[in-house]
Amino acid sequence: MENNRVIKIGIIGCGGIANGKHMPALKKQKDVEMVAFCDIIPEKAEAAAAKFGVEGAKTYVDYKELLADPTIDAVHVCTPNRSHSFITVDALHAGKHVMCEKPMAINSEEAKKMVDAAKETGLVLTIGYQNRQRNDSLYMKQEAENGTFGDIYYAEATAIRRRAVPTWGVFLNEYEQGGGPLIDIGTHALDLTLWIMDNYKPKYCVGTAYHKLNNDTQTGNAWGDWDPAKFTVEDSAFGFVVMENGATIVLRSSWALNTLDVREAVTSVCGTKAGGDMGGNVRINSVRGGRQCVTEANMSAGGVAFYDGDSGSDPASREARLFLDAIKKGTAPSTLPEQAYCVTRILEGIYTSAKTGDIYRFEN
């Protein structure tokens, strides 16, 4: 595809994540036109088209009608989790490149269909883990690739909220979403951890999931009290994951936990040479000259561009740019589908272990 060609994009699902992340990020790109918008609520598609679309942008209620338009190069799938897989597979087979919002799918079987469809069609498929494109994440990844940490054998993936349960949309609906904080925000922390470790071979895991606070009424929730009758997903979930090479990952996630240790979409890693953690700045702890040392990298200061054309833009815009470059130049998108597939496998393992009370072993 010519590097100067304008990419025509369709948006499938015009709700919160599309309006808050995907469409604003695409609007910042000079070689993009959002030409079609689809939502089961027509007014949402029409509002998105009016705000973000080119003149004459089309709107749809049925995503298959959008996919039938041969002029559309790519789609962003921003629907509830349950529909990620079949919409993505249909889009790939319709000849469209796909950016699918995280998580990849509600289970590994559905995620595998997406990976297979991308391989069959040879089209670009990426999953929306934009936290990789934060400055602190990129710095940690760079240090890992430089060998600063040595062999990383222990990591903690953290996505902890005290009382911040999303009360809008279908977040509390287990059927539509496949789970609660683990699959919603824990997935970001796990993705960051696996990516920085460059380790995608899980061996077994143990998980717990809790519904301890679902029935509370005076909740103190950041977005107002939740409806206990609709809160069918877990309020917190935790996992202990052992990888094939013996490395251990502890994953902690919650929307509502009585704790002051509130951090979201961060990781800490411990290796044979050094350790690192994030959360604002990046701290690297090591031993030099026989002394314990801590080096802190200031993430608020200016830094070098991480790729051509990067001028320190926000993570969602960086992610969108990498997707477009993958289409036009054949370079790698921010997240490979095989990597996102591993994240989904581990989340499924933790949920399964939590339900059965047994160890979940991965078949590789």
C-alpha cells in the first residue's frame, strides 16, 4: 500500500471506548478518514459520524453492511467483549485490517479464531493495549531489551482500584463482558508484564475471584452507587501464574477493594541483575560497587522519539499510528495477536481455577 494513501476506516461500536480513545486518536492522524460508523443504537452512530466522520460518512446498525463496503480498508472493533471475536473474524474475511479493543475475546477458543483468521487472510490484526505506549512502559521495555534486568523470574502485575466500579454500559454484565476487573483492567497489567518479560509460555496458574462487595448499597463508589442486581461479575480477582521457564507472575485486580494501595495498569519485575517498577517515574534497583542503588528515570521530562514521526503523543495516538504504519509499511503494530492470545489464555486459566478451586494447567 502506498505510504501516502489515505486509510479509510469504519468504526464498529460507537460507545464510550470509541469516543474516549479510538476516534479521537484517529482524528489526530493526517492520513485517515473515518467514513463509516456502526452501532446497534442508531443515534450513537449518527453522533459519532457528525463529530468524527468525513462529509458524507455512512451509518449502520448492522456491522455486516459496513463490512460489505469495498472502499473501507480497516475497522476498529469497539463493541462489548462477547462480540469481539466474531466481528473481527468477519471483518478479516471481508478484507479489512482490524484494530480490536481489549480484551481480545471472552475466552481462548474465541481468541484463537481471531489469530487463525489473521494468518489465513494475511491482514493486520492488533489488540488495543495502549498502555504499552506510555512513556514509562516504553522505557521499562527498552531497559529489559538492553539486558538491564537480566533474567526476569518474578513479576507483579497490578490493577487495583479502591472503589471505582464502572456503572455504565455493560461492564457489570458477565454474559456480555466475560468477567469484571480481571478481564477489564487486570488484562492491561498482565499484558504489560508479559511484554516486558518477553515471556508468552504459561505452564499453570491458580486463581481466586471474589463477589464480596457486590451487594453493598452505600458504596462510596467514584461513579455513584452500583446496582447490586446488575453486578454479576467479580469485584476483585487474583492469580498466581508459573511460566514454562519457572518464572512467576502475581496478578492483582480489583474495581472495589478496601485498600489504599491503589495502582492501575502497572508492573514490577525482578531479574538476576536488577529490578524495576513503574507508576509515574520508573525506578530501577540494582547493586553497584557492592552497594544497593536505586536509579529513577523522570518520565515527565522530554525524551527521544520511540519511532519515526513520534512527537511524544498520547498512548492511544501512538497505538493508532503503529496500526496505520503496519497497514501501509508492513511494520509491526503495537500488539501482536499471538501476544494478546496468551493474555486471554491466562485470564481464562485464572477464572477457571477460581471456579473449580483447582490448579489450571495450560496445554501448549
